Amino acid sequence: MTAAERIASPGLFFAKQFLRHPRMIGSAIPTSSIAIRALLDPVDWASARVVVEYGPGTGVFTRALLARLSPHARLIAIDTNPVFVNYLRDSLKDERLTCVEGSAADVGNILMDLGLEAADYIVSGLPFSTLPDGVGDEIMDATQRAIAPGGAFLVYQYSNFVLPYLKARFSRVDVDRVWRCIPPAQLFWARKEAAAVSVCGESLAAE
């Protein structure tokens, strides 16, 4: 399949990659636009400066993120599948987007290599329930460290498997479900506690 054919038929391309790597992709079809809006719309994207996406695939969420981000923001898309990384580089020409072949567990090093301190938001559709033993914990720990105080980890899944992982690492986790997509999507907003600031000798959480 040539680059032009991949770009012209993203759904077919995605399905073929799922058949080759079902445990790493998790679903044979890309996430629906309804679930994308439900997960992303509540966030103030105009204030986000650095956003990371795990497992961008053919870029369904990537395109939605770029449409919401400010002109000076950065979007770092990380995928272990080099085919998807090359696909995004071919199909999305946006100076704000950097596509990286690598593991989400290395997000801290990836940000550092790009000269970035932390991410305001990290968005993930990785299938945590099918990841190899220990990998989910590694990704969660690295994610918690990589998110700036006051930021959040936005997760879409097809089960509640990931919820205990999130509650163990984030100060607040909001949950919702989108029924109008196949299969129904579970949405999670895991928020990192804001940094404390000192006011007249007292330590207060920054709003």
C-alpha cells in the first residue's frame, strides 16, 4: 500500500494494522467523532501549550487536537508502530505536530529530548487491559510525572479496567460514558493536583 493509498483509505489502513497488532491497537475501528468531542470539548485548549497523544493511529484524535490547539502550542504524538508514525508524517503537515516512534513509558525522556519540561494534557486511547504485564503501570507512572501540576490525563477506553490505575495516581478522576458509538466508550479525566503557592506564609493550592 503506497503512502497515497494509505491517506486515501485511512479506515482500511487502520483495520489492516489492527489485524496485525490487535493487542496494541485494541479496536478494529477508529474512535467515533462523538466520543472525541465528549472527551475533548470540556478542556480549555486555548491555554494548553504542550499536549501529548499516546497511540495516535491514523490521526483521528490528532486532527481533532490540532483543530483545538492554539497556533503556538505543541502536539507530540507517540506510537510504537512505525507504520502509523510514517502515516501521520505523510498525511499531516502541521508545524505544531511532532510524531515520535517510541513507548508512552518513555514520555518523560521524549519531552526532555524535545526541550519540553512537561505536558499540560496527555490524551490516550491505549488498550490498557491488553498491554503486557507491568507495561500499564510503567506508562501510568511516567504519565503522572510528565503532566504539569494542574494538568490532566484524558483517557478513552471500552471498559473500566483503567480506573484503579488512575485513582492510585491522580487527585481527581471524573468518569463518563458515551453510548452513541460502537462499542460504547468510557471516558476518564484524571487531574493532577495544582502546585501549591505561598501567600503570606501560608501554602495554598493554585487554582
